[in-house]
Amino acid sequence: MRRRGALEQINRRAMRAPRRYETTIDRTGLALGAGSALAGGIIFALLLLGGQRDPLSLLGGWLIGSLFSAIGITAVGGPIWLTLHIAGLRRAWHAAAVGAMTAMLIFVGAQTYGFGVLDMPAMDARTLLYRWLSALASSAILAGIAAAIGGVMWRIAYRRGVER
């Protein structure tokens, strides 16, 4: 019974939240495509920095990067953003924060053996502090890029709506 009262209170707060930005399914799809293409551009840039000059390899890297980015944005960012959208938190900085936080968590977790939960080689125990500092620094750069991509996606997807 207590839980139902809390849910009703959350629902009332969400309904009072200003809904100043609205989207449609087609703009959401365009935003996903743009975000995926931009994220694929990161792979493209990394390939260029790595010395790759073959046009087909660069195109393939961009396409694969875009495909996996689309999957990641949809699977990880989508449910988080849907929750914020329903709660009325639809501003550009919300989108940037979702992008930054999800990228930071995913990349730090990937570089630190699942935040230290998974087994690591004994040899890596000697450089654990370096691994964490390196993971935080490199992930912060990627989080900044993900925040920018989230902002671009927000700009494509949302338009000012009528306040209810």
C-alpha cells in the first residue's frame, strides 16, 4: 500500500513537470541516425590517426562504428532517455548528461575489468592505480564527445511544444 502511494506521488510530480519540448518518432529516428553517424566518425578519425589511408577500410570502419554505435545508443541510452522523457526532463543538458554518464560508465567499466568485479591477470595488479587513472582520463575524453553527440541528437529530435 505504501508503495502505491509513492508511485502515485511520483506520477503527480511527473504530470506537473513542464513539457516544453516535444518529439516525433521520425525525428527520433533521424536523431539516432545522426548520432550513430557521428559516433562512427570517431572510429573514422581513429583509423586516420592510426595511419589507415585505404578508402574502403576507412568507409568500412565508419560503417561498422556507426552500426555498433546505433546498437549501443538504442540499447543503453534509449531506456534511460525514455525514462527522462516521460518524467519531463527533456532539455539539451539532460541529453548531454545521459551521453556523458553512459559513455563514462561503459568505458571505465570496460577498462577496469568490470570495475574490478571480473578476474584480472596477476601481473595487472601491479599497475592497478595506473589502469584506473588511465581509464578515467581516456573515458572523460570519450564522455565529452558523447555529451556533444547527445546534444546534437537532442537538437534534431526535439522542438518546442505547447506547455500544458
